[in-house]
Amino acid sequence: MVQKRFKKKTFAERNKEMQDNYQKLIDGVKSTIASPEDYKRYLEFASHFPTRSFRNQMLIFLQDPKASFVAGLVTWNKLGRKIKKGAKSLKILAPIKVKEIEKDKETKEDVEVEVIKGFKLASVFDIRDTSGVPLPMNPIIPKEVNNSEFAEKVFYPLIENLRRDLPIELDKNYQESSNGYYSILEHKIVINANKERDITNQFKTLIHEYAHSVFHNETGKYYGYDKQTKELQAESVAYLVSKSFGMDTSDYSFPYIKGWAQNNDEKLLLTYQEDIQNESAAIIKRIENVVLEHNITFDVPVILQENTSSIATGEKKLSLIQFGDNFTIVFGDIKEGTLNNLESIKKLGTNYKDKEIAEKAFEMVKGHVPLHSVKQIDNSKGKTHIYKRMLMDLEDNQIKPMFFVGIPSMTDVKALTSLTTDLAATKREFQNLTGEELNISEYEQIEKDLSSRDLDHDGMTDLQELKAGTNPLNPDSDNDGVPDNIDVDNQPKQKGLALTFH
């Protein structure tokens, strides 16, 4: 059903959803694998940058909060990169080292050693101020998030709401390589709003940076923590919040978290789970209030039915999805990110505009069929049998008997073959599968009797009426004054025979 009015989740619903989605987050990040070659190149690159002391980290941050990799002129030149003209250097404290001769305590021999005599200011440059040979900055490259109608409708009202807490700038001339940033010193969020960046990806970035502003501001619980912890926390919140509103960001979030946390991903996710979930729940509740305050309506994807296809078609997962007025039958697993918008949903399978036709088409391809809706028509003593279903043939819009080979259980029948109106072909498939000679003489006798009988004397045999879906007891099934045998536009009103012939 199309969701026209938004309804807030209860505490219990939100809590269960959060637990389920957090487990998906842990499992998804664990299963994300970086290319060993790319990661090796990344480690080789990173090895050129020594770990800075806390004092120098603070100095760099105070001069440029967005700095990531910094090095001196010589190091950048060795890596094949030059400093951009007009680039402003950052100052750090570098040790003044001198060589001295002293006696080795064990050997008592004179040895030359380096001794730190003090510190001096040295100039370094961030990677953004260099150009030249491409560098493997991230061993896993995150993908963009698929467009979402929800994000497009909620983004600007949410910006307005969050600006009560801190300044948020949408920079349409953003020059950095990142998607946005949170400045601790200014307590401000800046979002990359260049024209090539769609609203959905700006929405996700907004949630990510807002999480930074909560966890990592000067009085935040995790202020001063290492960057991998901060990025894992912020992106986890972005994933959980987006997921709650039908946006799957796993293609982006899982590699992003993996890239920062590496082999510590599960440990860190479990360590910070409670705080991540609590903050996500608070943001979700706030977004719900924004939606209700602005009376925003939107369509959401709904999985109406699920089943599997027959063994003959690979026994794939089968889903009937509604999005707005569109109905799509999908074979195989569905990546949740593809449900963010109508266009990506349409690409998943066969689309219908009419719900009833979509449901009939879905019935045609089901691989597990309720036992009460079929009739076994053979006398085989084995587990495998031929079954008949009365279904609407979408080609001529008439109810017809259809056949398949299946194995029954207590409640349903597992289809081994696809549905067909060709009983002879189904017999051959049965014999190929079981090697048995098929005995369905009773069914064939019923068909023979029906083919020689015309109870309502309208010129159509009862078997012809069965296949056409007309009433064998009424010569004018649709009561339009034209007998069934010449009424080419006949739309049957009754299907009594179809029921008695199950």
C-alpha cells in the first residue's frame, strides 16, 4: 500500500529496528573485503608519514582542521608530487638532532649516537596542497548512495531544524576532495553542495557530520579520540539513520567504515554500540518530528509477497514489490539500496501498473504453492506428483487449468517444473524426473466426459467452457443476450466449474 502520511515509530518498534540494523552493519562491514594489492599500496604510501606527537597533532589541527597527510617538501618530492604555487605551509615542532660520541655501556667502546638538543619550527604541507603522481589515499573506494525521494523531500526542512544547534553551510563551490566536514573550532558543518552532488548524498553527509558535532565537539564524550574511532562512529550513525527511512547506504558506509577501522571493525562497533544507537535513535526521532511538522508525504517500497521460483528456474527468491503505483516482480536477492527510488526498482524485474495483474503474474511463477489451491491428478505412489492449478492466463485473460510437477509437504507443494497449460509436456517432465509411467486415467476420463457434454446447450462443450472460464450451466454467462459460443467478448461472471474441478 502506498504510504501517504508518515507515522512515527513506537519506542519498541524503533528499538527493534535499531538492533536489527546494527547487526546488519556489523555483518556487512565484516564481509567487506579490500583489495590486498590496493591496501598494500596504501600502507606503502602511509609508511612515509611518521606518527605525529600529540603536541604536533594539535598544532596541525589548530592551523588546518581538515589536514590529513602532512609532510615536508623533500618527502613530497620523493613521492613524485610538488607543492602547489601559493600553498601555505603548516608549522610543527621538529627535533634538533646532533651527533655525539659516547661510550657503549656494555662494550665500553666509543659509538656515535643522535641526541635531541631541542626543537625548532619546521614547515610541512598537507596533501591537498600538492599535485603530481596519483596516490592510493583509500584502499576501498566508497560508492555513491542511490537517490531517495525521502531525502529529497526532507533535506531542506531538516537543515532548517538542525541550524538551531549549529551553523550549517551548503557550499556550492566546495573545493575539497571530501563530501563535507565538521569544524570543532568553529562548531560548524560544511556540506559539499556542488551541482554534481545529488540531495540524497548531501543528506547522508549531513547526518555523518552532525554525528561528529555531537560526539566530537569540545565538550563531547569522544573529543580527542583517534580519527578511526570518530569516522566509525559518525558513519555508523549515518547508516542507521538513513536505513530507518528506507535509504540503504551499505555500498558506501560498509567500505568507508572498513577503510578506517581495518581489522578492528567488529571490536570497535561493539565497543561503541550503545552510544551509536542512542544518538541514532535521537536523530531519527528528530527527523520524524520534522516530517510531521511539515506534513511531508512520500512513497515507500513495500514487499507485498515473497516466495521462490520453481526448481526448473533455479529456485530463486521471488518478490512482489510496490512503490507508488508501480508493481515489480523480482527474481533473486534484492540489494536494499536499489529500493531507494522508482527508477532503480523498475530495473530489478518485470513491472506492472495494475495490482491485480501483478498478483496474477506472481501466482504464475511461484515455486511454493499452498496445498489447498492445487489438485493432485496422478495416482503415483512416490513423493513426486503432477498438480493442477486454475489460474488466469494473462495472454487471453481467461481462467485455465495449468499443470506442474511438484513434491508436497504438510502445507504446500514445492514446484519442480514451471506452470504450463500443456498437460502432455508436464507428463513427459514427470517421467524424465521420476522414470515412472504415469497413470492419470481418471483425470483423462473426466476430460473425455466433459468434452462430450453440453449441459446448457449453448454449442460449447463443458470442457470448452472449463477452459474458457464460462458457466456450463448458463448459455449466456455474462447475461448480455449473446450466447457463450458466439460471444467473443464474454467476460465470465462465475467460475463454478473451476472450483468443483479442483
